[in-house]
Amino acid sequence: MKRMFVVCLMLIGLSFIYGQKASITISHTVTYDSLSVLPASIKVTNMTHGGDTTLYGADTTLVLDYTTGLSTYQSNRKSLLVTPNYPNPFRGKTYFNVIVPEKGQMIIKVYDVTSREVTNLSAHYPAGNHKFLFATAKEGLYFLNVSLNDKTTSIKVYSIGWNDNSDHEINYLGSIATVSNKLTYDINSFAYIYGDELRSIVHYNTMSDTAIYTPTQDTLIRIDFQSSSSCPASFTDTRDNHVYSAVQIGSQCWMTENLAYLPSVSPSSAGSEATPYYYVHGYQGTSVSAAMATSNFKTYGVLYNWPAAMNGASSSNYVPSGVQGVCPNGWHLPSDEEWKILEGEVDSQYGYPDPEWDGTGFRGSDAGGNLKETGTTHWLSPNAFATNSSGFTALPAGGRYGGTFYDLHFYAKLWSSTEYISTMVWFRQLYHSGGKVYRNNLNLKSDGFSTRCLKD
């Protein structure tokens, strides 16, 4: 079924004087095939500082009290809180705050993925908001555990590394003064600070949709669900009359083939991180008709560098992404968040969002297998765990990297519309030898990957 959300900002006289209490109203309106309906639930999560609250049935409005100029959580919280670190992922060092509800001895321990303790810090702290720095030059996922009296909490942090010659360390950077009149809205551990990024997950019948937004004034979230008939069995790209098949996977409608739109073609030796380039695996010429005559084009479609995939659009991690990019009219390049939704649908262990997934590695033992085409006609043996139970039919088109085509039959790499840093982008990777979906950002915008489009 088609899913659509629209964020509307409503200007109704909010005060923006520093230190003056104000409020923002988040309203949700839900339709099914354009008819108004009541959602089963709406879960609103603070993506910046953590915490969530859930609305049910006719209760579709959330009022967030805040004070402009707010810089910290109130100091009278009843629970120990570790704020998400920033930046994350990080190179070299990252910062986090600990909100201490009562004085006591706080112990901070950091563990690597093997559960080995790599560093710690222990001292007495008064109630309040305390800032710390965690530093390491080594790449990896770390678990940061904080204990105070009988309370314990933790967060996960990810270092992208830059050498292996530095030890791990935690440094205390001091407390942050809180002002009693700088209040936040706090319900069911959900706290709001002016400018935080929020996420609403709306459930209706068996469908769900997600909106991510940063409210700075009264905001209306419009969610439109449509029946599954809106996902066509096939459709035609009017630019070149290429006919594609499509499949409904949960609340999303996906192409079941790699995009094959080819306005021009280049050999693998040509490339750029800023200029669009189009490739056909194994073809080293510049003739579009000759490239389209190859078996690789007919089977695996086109490899696009990221500028070609985006077609001049800016990075987006919204749902939907809003980036048509190189996709046909009515379709768009999926965001990193939309890939996560797909993974949740095909992962038999966890849904979306997955609270156990750190977001930097892979999803479930069978998520990739449920997306891969079966057999070894195109995938290299053993094509492990492949069931294609989703109908997505992922194909191993390999890629273009550093002036060379590589790894046809070994794996599929698929672009998202979401930048990681200025030169790198989040993408998905599936291997012939396993059943996982890998979320990666280690390749460059100049690389050539496949593209799958998602229906608007």
C-alpha cells in the first residue's frame, strides 16, 4: 500500500523571547484511501535526546512545553540519563552528558564488542548535568555503561577510527548549570528541547508509516495510507519505455529489478564525485546502444555514481525521502531510514525499529536471504540463505570502484539518498556467502552501484 506523510508548519503566534515558556502542538491526521480514520497508535520518539511517548485512538495531539534558549535537561529528573553522544559515528573523540538525579559515586565503564573493558572513570558527583569526553583512535562499536547508586544505564557509540596507536580514555569536562525556569515537557520518559528532531510512527490496521521532522512551531503531520492495489504488478518508465515489475513489501512498494535508465554511458576509467556518471558492468565504451545490447545490461541494469543516482538533489533521510533522483516519475530513491523499514519487514527476528540493532553493521541472519534472488544463475554459489520470500529479487551486479568494474555475481550494492559525510553515503550490501543485510558507508560518491526505486 502507498504511504505518504506531509509535514505542515502552522504559524499561530508562538513567542520566541529567550527564556519565556512557550509550547508547540504536534497534531496528526490520518487517512485511508483519502478517508479520515483513527489510528491504532502513534509513537513519538525524540531522536536527538531519546525517550518516547505513545498516543492512542482519538488522542492524536501532543503538546510540547519548552523554553526558547533551552540548553539542557532539567536537573530534577528522577532517573539517571545518558544523552546520545555527539558526533556519532565519530573520529577520535565524542561527547556525552550524564543527568545525575542525586549525588553519589558514579562509575563509567566502556566495553568493546568482545565485552572487554577498555577504560573506566569513577568519582563522586552532585546532582546535575555533567559533560564527558570519550576518546579513541581505534575503529569499532563500544558500549558505554554508567552506574550511580542502584541505577544503571548505557548507550552504544561507534568510532570510525583513524589509527590503532591511541589508548581509550574518558575525561570529565565539568557540569552544566541548569536554570529552574527552563522547563521541558516530560511524559513517560519523553523529554523535549526546542529544536530536537522527532519521529512519529503511525499504526493503522496492519499498516504503519513514519514521519521524521524538527518542529520549530505548531506542526501538522498528515499520513495517507492507501490500499495495496496502488502497487502495480508492472509499470513503464516513459523516458525509455522500459517495463519494470514491482512488489508490495509491508507498507512499501519496491521495484523488483535494478534501474536500467541509461542517458549516457562511460568506461570504468572515467568517474567523479560531483558529476553524474553511468556505467554498464563490463562495458568499456561510450555507445548507449552498444551498452544496452550487452547481457549484463539486460540482467543487472545500470551502475550509477551517487551524483547520477541523486540527479542534483540534496541528501535526505526522510520517509519518504522526497528525492526522485534518477528514478521514474512517481518513484523515488529510498532514504537510509526507508531501507531500515524494508529490513524490518524481512527480518524474522526483529521488526522496525529494532531496539537491539546498533545501526552500523548488519541486520538478522535471514534479512538478506529473504531479499536475494534464489539459485546460482546470477549469484555465485552457494548463494547462502536465499529464499526471495519478499519478492524483492536482489541481483549481484557488483560495482565500479577506482576505475575498475569488480565482483559481478559476488554481491549487490544499492544506493540510498542519505549522506554519511561529504564524500560518503549510506548504502546496502548483500553477499552471495551469507544471509545478512549490511548497512555500510565506506565507499565513495564516485563509486558505481545499483539503484532500486520506491513508489511515492
